[in-house]
Amino acid sequence: MCLVFFRVPWFQYPIIYDIRAKPRKISSPTGSKDLQMVNITLRVLSRPLASELPQLYQRLGLDYDERVLPSIVNEVLKSVVAKFNASQLITQRAQVSLLIRRELTERAKDFSLILDDVAITELSFSREYTAAVESKQVAQQEAQRAQFLVEKAKQDQKQKIVQAEGEATAAKMIGDALGKNPGYLKLRRIRAAQSIAKTIAASQNRVYLNADNLVLNLQDETFTRGSDSLVIQKGKK
């Protein structure tokens, strides 16, 4: 269907509006619930409602976006941000963005504007608050490191206690074994001699040792006295 409009020359003229969505960035400083200054930048994609262009022109003129958007953005941001603490603005950013978009879209309808998209592009705090947050993070990291070192020291202490108990138990078992069977010491010396012999055999340097030195004087009377006496005692029984 084609519509025809008539106008009186010099007295009537067309007003042309671009009804395509246009992006715009708006920054606004505001305060959080815990009285921290927050700088927020929004990217708003807006367009006028085509069916209400005459009323929009009569109320706001051609520069409607310049007169309306900054005002309602500041209004909505102050209202929404005041509901959250500074830390919550970071941890709950998605929820904050959704709430801003919802309230800003409803507020824009009062001025015949449609918002296709609203997003937070920048969220920053004052230097003092940023420095305080960094100091807190450093303190937390140092506290965690100190706690880790304390736990590590406790584990090391427990390990040393267990090791000492194990060595004491092993020493007691060896002592009991020697008391019951002196030949156990002879067996240990034989194994030590075998280990020395293997080490020397694997070495590139040629070393010549007599049998007594190699097996640690196994033929000495002091070495065989304990085992011989044990055999005699068993024979008497």
C-alpha cells in the first residue's frame, strides 16, 4: 500500500529520523553500597520507536539521544550499583549487567526509545580501593604460604618421628637377633664383603686384594668366636 502525503511549500517540511539502531558508550561515576566510588562504562544500542516519532520530535527534538540516554543511564546506574558492594560488582558482574539492562530498557520506553542491547564494557574503582584490594590479596597469599610452611614443618616433624621410631625398632631387632644368634653379625659382614667385591669388580681401575682384606678378616678368631660358642651351646643342650 502506497501512502501519499501533501504539504504546503515553505510552511511544511519533512523531518527525517534515522530509525536504525546506533551504538553509544556512556560512562558514569557512581557509589557502591559500601561507599566505594565506581566508574562504569556502558555500551547502549538504541533506536527510536517508529510509531511514536511525531511525539518524540515534539518532546525531545532531533537530538533525543543526547538529551535522554546520558540522563537515564546515570539514573539507572546509581540505582542498581547502590544495591551491591564493591566486591559483589566484580563477583556478580553478570547479575549486575542483567539488572542494569532490565531497568534501563523499561526506563527508555518512557521516552519512545528501544534498547536492543546494553552491556558493561568497563568497570573500575578508585586508586585507593584498588591498592587496598591488591594489599589484601598479597596478605592472603602470604598467610596461605605461612600456613603451608607450618603444615609442611608438621609433616616433616611427623616423618622424622616415624623414621626415628623405625630406626629404633630396627636397632632393637638387630640387637635381639645378635643376642639370640651371634652368627647374624657374621652374615651381615659376609654380605658387606660381597657388596664391596661387586663394586670393585665393576670398577675400571684394577685393584688386587687378598682374601682376608676382601672379606673383612672373616678368618679372625674374634669373628668366628661368637658363632662357634653358639654351636657348642646348642650341642650341649
